[in-house]
Amino acid sequence: MTQSNNRKLTIARAMAESVAQEMRTDDRVFVMGEDIGELGGVYGNTRGLLEEFGKERIRDTPISETAFIGAAVGAAQDGMRPVVELMFVDFFGVCFDAIYNLMAKNIYFSGGSLKVPMVLMTSTGGGYSDGGQHSQCLYGTFAHLPGMKVVAPSNAYDAKGLMTAAIRDDSPVVFMYHKRLQGMGWLGTEPGATVKTPEESYTVEIGKAAIARKGSDVTIVSLGLGVHHALKAAEKLSEEGVEAEVVDLRSLVPLDRDTIRESVARTGRLIVVDEDYHSFGVSGEIIASVTEHDISVLKAAPRRVAFPDVPIPFERGMEQFCLPNADKIIAAYREIEAG
């Protein structure tokens, strides 16, 4: 392995590197969004790009998500490959028509004669006392709506590969990154997200989950920050002789149901960890994917660890009380064992 392949990157640096590499090889790729130019993005995802590519291809926009996301849809349909940042996923409400009635549907509406090769990257996650309008994940909201691919990496290697794959894809891709995984010091960072990341360009297949930890006693399925909670819970459980298998979804659309089902068939037990809301979301879909396929593989009822169905509290103690963590995952396993 070369020295460049031994280096470790944060997710933010991995995303920026992927975008830069694609911009160097494809003149159709450009970036738009709020504070993505001189600031380099609030979360560092576009740092260094303005200096290399200039204001024509790194475009700071006014605070008008409907306008610049709508413009990106038009540019994509006209042959460009825009990468657009929606600073907080919570802001989707002001530009949902552009996202879902244009970006997601125009390939279908045109009978496939139009392509919409664009990436919508957006931040997710709480834990910072940012309140209910800056702290959501909303994975299930985007995954529920047909026409868009949806990815959510847990580490820098996957983030770079998924971003490269997303930029090259002829369909719209929603790239959901968790604030706590970005490597920005002022946010605090999960150390496990900063991993060895090759310098050369590569792709990670959209729609293929990964086994982050092998085990035989229980399957823990999650995405983004939840994968790290699951790995920490698995380490604690291993001290008691319980070996948990951790499945990192990486993509929600397409959803790799086969990897989930194969893991549960080996372990017989299932816990789903999701920072999105408890009801009508990803956790329920994963459980249904197993039980509808073959409920006989389960030795016990599945459990889910998710955010309760309440607006995210501003007060830190209340917010932390609601968020998933390793201790809650271990408690869910205890419930399974107790029957």
C-alpha cells in the first residue's frame, strides 16, 4: 500500500477531494450553495475549491434555496453535473417543490429522455442544542419519495467513494452527511469517521451495504453516526461474550435488503438504530424487509433505537435524552434477551 493510501482524511476533506477530482476531469461539474466559496462550506465540504476553480464553477448563492436548487435542476437537464449544498436538511421545506416535483420526477415525466445528473448534499443530525429546525436527520422523508438515490456515509472512505459515484450518476442523488462525522473541530468529531482514504479516485457502489463488524448473536443495522453508536455497543457487549454484527447501510435508496436479511438469518436477532424519528421511517422499513421476507429467521421480536416522535428539544439535557446512543442499544439487546 502506498503512503498516499495510508493517509487518513475527515469526511469533509474526503468530500472536497472527490468533488475536486471530478471537476478536474469533467468540465460539466460545478458547485452551488450558500457559503460554499470563500468560507469553504460551513462544514468544510468545499474548502479549497474556490481557489482552484474560481467563481464560475464554485458559485456562492443568495439565501434562496428554491432558486438555486431549481437552477441546478435546469442545468442538469441541459447537460451539466451540478453539486448543490442545502446547508441544513431541515431547510428542505422551503425548496421541496424544486427537489421532489422537479429534481426527483423529471426523468420519469420525460419518459427517460431527460437525465437529471445532480447531487444534493445536505447536513443532518443533532446534539448541539441547535433546536428543532437545525437538528433533524429526515432520512425517511427523502428515502420515501421515489426518483432520488439517497446515501449517508459513516466514514471518510465511503464518503469519497459515494460522492464520486453520485457525481457520475445520471440520476439525482441526495448525499446526507452527519455534522458530528465531518471532522470540524468546533462541532466535535467521532474519531472512527476519520479513516484511511486513497488519494486516487474511486467509487463506492450506491445501494450496497457493508458489514462494519462481524458477529453471530445479534444484527445491529444503522447508518451515519448510528453506525458508530452500534460499534461501541458491540464492543461493550463483546466483553460479556455477545458478538454483535454491525451493518452499515451506506445507502438508503437503493436499500441493500439482501445484506440485512443474510445477516439476520445468521444471528436471529435484529436491532435498528436511527437518529431519524421513530415512526413511519427507516427503522420500520428495515424490520419489515426482514419479517415480510422470512419471519422464521427471527428468534425474538426486533427492536429499534430511534429518536422519539417529538420536535427536537433545544435544551441540551432533553436533546441528549432523546438521541440514540450505545447504552440504549445495549438496553435494547437486554430487552431481546429478556423476551
